[in-house]
Amino acid sequence: MSNVMIDDERDFWWACVDISVLRDRELTPYDKTVYAILCTYASVEGRCCYPSVERVAEEACCSVRAVQTSLRKLEERGYLVRKCRYKDRRQIASRYKLVGHRGGAGGAPRPAGNAGGRVQVVHPELEPQELEPESKTYSASHCEETSPEAPAPAVDPQPENLTLDLSGAGVPLAFKATAEYFMLKTGRRGVSPEDVEAIKRIERYHVPSRIQTEIAKAVERYEKAGKPLTALTFGYIWESVQHQRSKPALRAEQLRKQDPWEKQRIADLEDWERRQQEDLKARFGGEDT
């Protein structure tokens, strides 16, 4: 049997992504991106794939934790079925079966024909029909058809010196997902050096889950006050929690103080400071302070 060579002359590669997923307003941009990446790996027959979470995170330009959160959300919405796999008593990449509109949003059936999907039908010899016809007004004197000028969209202010490279910006690894959650909730395009400094102060006393709860509360306060969410900063979050302490952080601090190695380090530091004071007193004189 001879080999058959197929010459693919398409201008770009295609990936079939279910419209119901793209238009689901309960999903975040991360959720839809993760689903689209899974679609690039899915087989034609059965719509199954086996990419690792790390590979999906790399291609989605987000953290592994963000991918895991999106996978849980897609599974809860019924858009995919995940099956854990093991080999030699070790967990390997899971199996994902993409269900799409057949199971999404409570298993709602697909609308008949073109209803609901709003797929644009284009004939090569005809002009494409717009999905949303442009609204027009008519002049009573000349009966001329004119299109009103749309007002320029308002742009929310963004802090200066923003960066999208959270690792390069110095954001602690444990708070990287929290910083991504902050940008997702506020619409910010990045974090500023002032945000990074506030995050470092927050990290000393609070766990990420506590700060994510505070971010959600701050967003709700800003929306009620009519303030732009992009003006929200981690400095504001720090001011809200600086006089509080998360229980896990307090417990970790207590355990650290009880550690014999930590006690020895503190004793050595105090001894070094005492010898420094004695040396200064011997060289320059003076009394103990």
C-alpha cells in the first residue's frame, strides 16, 4: 500500500471552539482561553485530548493555578468531562472530553437551524450580511439616510508604570495568582511598582485566599460608589487589612518563634548587637543606651 501525501494549502490552522462556550457570560477570559487551547489538541473523533496542565498554562500565558481553576469551572458548567489517569502509581496528564453545547449551562439543547448561534453565512459571490445592522436615522427634509456618529468609548484611567510580567515585576510566587485575580476583577492591564511593594507587605501577614476575599469586597465598594475599577490599587487593599492578621499567618509566626533554630538565630543577633555596642563604647566612649 503506497503512502498518500496530503498538501494542505490553508492560510492558517483552524480549531473548532463551541460558540456556547465563547458566549457564556459566566465564564472568565481565562476559562474561554483554556477551553480554546484544549480544542487545538482535541481529536476529530470523540473530541478528546491529553495535554498537561503545565502545557496549557504555558500556552495560555497564565499560572498553573489559574488553569486548574478554569478547568474546574468548565467542568462545573458541563463543557468538558475530565478523567484522572495514573501510570506506575503516578498521576499523569488527565483525559479531557470536550462536550460543548451538549452539556454546557445545564445541558440546554442546541437551537434549531441558525437560531441562537448567529453564525454569519458568507457566499463567495455576494456581499457578507452584517449580523448587527448599523442603526440609521432619516432626515425629514431631504429623506437622506445618515448614520449617527457613535460617541467615543470612555477609557478608565490606568496607573502608570504597569507591567504584565508578574515574575519580573517581583510579585511573590504565592501571590501571583492573586495578582492575576486582581487584574481580572478590576480590568487593570498590569501591576505598578507601588502595587508590588504593597503585595510584599501583605504577604507577611495574610494568606492569598484572605486577600482575594478583600479584593472582591473592594470591587463591590467601588462599584457602589461609581468609581472606576481600574483606579483600585493594592495600596488600598493593604490599608484595608494592615491592622488585621490572617489566622494561618499568625500560626506560622508562632511556630517560627518556637523553632529552636529560630531562637538561636535571634540570640546570635542580640549577641552581635551587644558586641557592636561594646566596641563602639570602647572606641568612642559614652554610656549604654
